[in-house]
Amino acid sequence: RWSFSSQTPEKLTAQVAARLAQTQPLTLQRDLQACTRFDISQRLAEIDSPTLVICGSEDKMTPPEQASFLVEHIPGARLAWVQGAGHMLMLERPETIARLIQAFLAEC
């Protein structure tokens, strides 16, 4: 439930839950630990590539405040909000994500 917005169809959350259940518990644990420990916040100013930060307005795992932090600290970064999407916004709103990325790349 933390991965999706409140508007996500139950069918999609059930499909993802079934796939996640196939993952070895130790693999999932290590993945989550790696995400928790990874912190380059002090080096964000060194990023010199065009950067688009995309965030779901209902993301609980990587909250909007963190997306804003990235945009504030990566030179020239842009932020795109996907209203009504959670952390798995690429599954919840694939067409929207594709359009955002295509538009961004066309401008680069």
C-alpha cells in the first residue's frame, strides 16, 4: 500500500504484490537497506547532466519534500509532479511518465 496512490486499481496492486512475493526476502531486505543507506545529498551540486525529477503527489516512500530537495540542489534540475500517483508512478501512469520523459529529452 505504501508504494501506490489511493487511486490505484486493486488489480494493479495485486499484480505487483504477487511479483514481490516471488522475491527472496533477503534480496528485498538488502534492496531496502541499500536504498536507506544511499545518500549523496552532499554531492548533488556536482551533477552536471540535465535532470528531470518526477514525483507522484502521493508518494509515501520518497515524499514530495525529497523531490523538491533534489531540484533545489541539482543545478538546472526540473521537477514534474504527477498528481494522484504514488511511488510506483511508472506503473500507475505509464503514458504520463513517457510523455514527460519524451518532452524533457526533446528539450535537452
